[in-house]
Amino acid sequence: MAWFKKQQGGEIRKSKIPEGLWVKCNNCREVIYRKELERNRKVCPKCDYHFPISVEERIAMVVDEGTFTERDASLAPLDPLHFKDSARYKDRLKLNQEKTGQFDAIVVGEGKINHRPVVLGVLNFGFMAGSMGSVVGEKLTRGVERAMAARYPLILFSASGGARMQEGILSLMQMAKTSAAIAQLQRERIPYISVLTDPTFGGVSASFAMLGDIIMAEPKSLIGFAGPRVIEKTIKQQLPEGFQRAEFLLNHGMIDMIVERRNLRETLIRVLSFF
């Protein structure tokens, strides 16, 4: 973007505005001043759409300061299929590891919320769209096992495009693996709170994300298995307005509550106190 100023003598001077000062909302398409968005916890001030946030921001927002300890941070995926499409899988992994500073798409550890110990897991959409491969499934399962051993509540934040195709059947097996672990946790009567953020799709929504004792979602989050265009082409019908948005799912009994980001920590405290 640039502005043009006319100087004396008729000469036109072009003044550039620095890039990155403005952000376009994914929901209402309005242009927002970036600093205003950040002051508002990355929530659109015009339509209340909740922008994705980093794993670090998410943890800092809900956990007591200085109490979070990450577990199994060194677990890294392999390339057993030697997969290659437009790029080799191991090259994609290296690129995403350098970009995020993490070995894979989930951070799991223990922390405290209002002095109550919990096991917390956060999927990172910035790492290959938060896709679930063997390491995501393993770290999540280990987190569930630690929650059972210590009898701590489990809280998982989901943001994912689904299973990681580069690992083939090994990725799909994580759906059964994580679901079985959650079932064992529930047999032990240990609370599991699932928080869905924008977007949560595919094998993640078809497994652990939708198995919570309490399922929360951020406003206007897209949640589903296949995308709406795929569904429309399959059933050859126009989908209802707002289909797959959190508000639609709440009205149809698929989730329990919609919680705004500024109220999330207080809501988690109340739910944990109830359990």
C-alpha cells in the first residue's frame, strides 16, 4: 500500500507504508490494525472471530505463570515410507522444525490452573497444519498415561487439518490409539476437557477432539471431518448457512459450550472445580 504526495514544482513523491501493519479478518474480511488485534487477544473487534494463536500464547493464557513443564519434547518423527510428493517428507519436517522450533505438531506437559495441577496438550497448526502423525499420537498417549498415574485432569487444545498423509496407515492408526487411551482415562473417571479452535478437522475431530467429557469451542471455529465443498459435491445439496461453525454444532448438540478467549481461563477454573 502507498500514498502519493505532491511536492512543490509538480514532483510526486510516493511514501510507502510498512508491510504487516494491517490484517484481514478470515471471517468478516474487514481490515484490522495489527496492534489493535493483538491488544484484543487476537480477536476481531468487528465480528468476534478468534484468530489462531501460537502454542506459547495459548499456554500463557490459561496456565499459572511459571508452572508449565513440557514432556517428551525430543520425540521426533521418522520417514518410514520415504514419502515424496512435491517435496520429500523429511525436507518438509526439517523446514517446519526450523520454522516452529519444535520437533512435531503438539506440545504436551504439566502445569497448574488456579493452583490445580493438570496435564495440558496443545496442537500447533503452524506445524504442517497441526496434522496428526505417529509422534502426535505417541505424545498425546503418554500425556494421558501421566494424567492417569497422577490423577490429574486432562485438557487438550485442538487445531488441525487431520491425519498426516505422509505417514500413511501409521497416521490413521493414531486415531484408534488416542481414542483407546481416552477411553481408559474415562474408565478411571478422570476428567478430560477438549477445547476446539479454528480449524479442527479430519482424523483429529474423528478421534480424541470429540471425546471430551466437556467439549468447548472458540466462537466461529470451523469444526468437522471433511470440508464443506467436499460434502456439497458428495451429497449434491447446498449446505445450511453456518454449517460446521461452532455455533451450528452447539445448536445441534455436538459441543457443550462456546467460550470466548478472554473468558477461557475462568471457565476452565469453574469446570475443574466442578469435577
